[in-house]
Amino acid sequence: MKKTSFTTLILAGSLVSAGPALAQTPQNAAPMPAEMQQMMKTYTPEMRQKAMALSPELKATIQQLHAGHPRRAKETTLRQIMHEILSEYQSIASALATDNAEQAAEAARRLASHRIPKGGLLPYFSLDKVNNNDLGVLPAMNTAVEGSALKLAEAADAGDMPRAAAYMSDIMTGCVACHQKFRGTPGISANLMSPASK
Ligand code: HEC
């Protein structure tokens, strides 16, 4: 996987957003954007503390990412949104394989304009990942996935299907990179013996 490509990527996508309103900010904590403040009311104290402690830059990044995704889910979780994104990716693949430029462009734009899950992105990450370092990669991930999807849509609009197809691997590189960092292993069974107790 070409990790270097991330460094050239620009900011896009998002988590949380809006205004410079201040809440009860603990020592060292940067001001919290208004929407993030609202979302944080729904977080556990542990998650809230982690979110409050993020740097001003990271909070601004999250706000920017959020602003790039104006649609908000009511109840949908991140995992469900991810499944929607996967469906769009598969739809793009199907469209490319069948030379359907309009389907490819539409699905790619839907992929890029997914809703923000209930509560934002943060509560779906493990507590130990909610820090400036780990979350700092989000813009790069977003650009890899959504930036490439939008480029794919443009190429499809222009009727350049080979170029559109080439963006599929850039998109998947972003999916894979983000999963390696943040996804964990959903769906682990409590009814299996762990390897340690074999
Ligand atoms: C911002 C980081 C990030 C990006 C980018 C990302 N994912 Fe995910 N994805 C996650 C996280 C975190 C989870 C685990 C969510 C959970 O279980 O609550 C996840 C879970 C999923 C799931 C749920 C099923 C499973 O086995 O975990 C699917 C499907 C999925 N992602 C598909 C994709 C696809 C396809 C892409 C690229 C087009 C993508 N994701 C890009 C972070 C990301």
C-alpha cells in the first residue's frame, strides 16, 4: 500500500462542526465548536473528557470535516453508514464493469456525501484512539476515500472510464488504512474460547 500518497492529500470530510461557542472548558482545553458541544452532551464522561482534551487544531479539523458533510443521521450508527458506503463502492464497481458512467458518478458522489452518524464519529472510536495523534490522520483518510470518489465521478462525467476505474484502488487504500487504525474487530463472539484459554 502506498502510504506516501496520504501526505499529498488535502483536507476534506468530517466529524463535528460550527461556531466558536465556549462551554465549561477544563484547563488546557480548546474551545469546542457548537455542534460538537451538542454532540458531547450525549457522550459518556470518559469520551467527553477525551474530546475536550483535543487540540484547537484537531477540533478545527473535526469541525471542517463535519462542515463537508452537512447531512446528519438521526439514529444510524457509524457501522451502518459504513455498510451504506460499501454498497456505494460496489455500485461504482458494477457501473465501471458495465460502462455505465452515470451510475458510477452518482454512486461515487453518494459515497462522498454520506451522513454523519448519530453523535458524530468520535463515540465510535475506542477511547485510546481519541487523541491528537491518532485522529490527526482523519483528513488524509477522508481525502483518500472521498477525494478520490469525487475525482472518479468527474472522470466518469467526462466519459473517461479507464481513469475513473483507476481511482477505485485509491478509494480502497483509504478504507484499508482507516480500518487498520480505527476499526478494531467488530462482531467478536463471546461464545468462543479465547486463544489464551485453549
Ligand atoms: C474514518 C475512518 C474510516 C474510513 C475512511 C472507512 N472506514 Fe469503514 N469502518 C471504520 C470504523 C471505525 C469501523 C468500525 C465501526 C463500528 O464497528 O462501530 C468501520 C467499519 C466498516 C464496516 C462494517 C463491517 C465491519 O466488518 O467492520 C464496513 C462494511 C466498512 N467499514 C466499509 C468501509 C469502506 C468500503 C470504506 C471505504 C470506501 C471505509 N469503510 C472507510 C472506519 C473507517
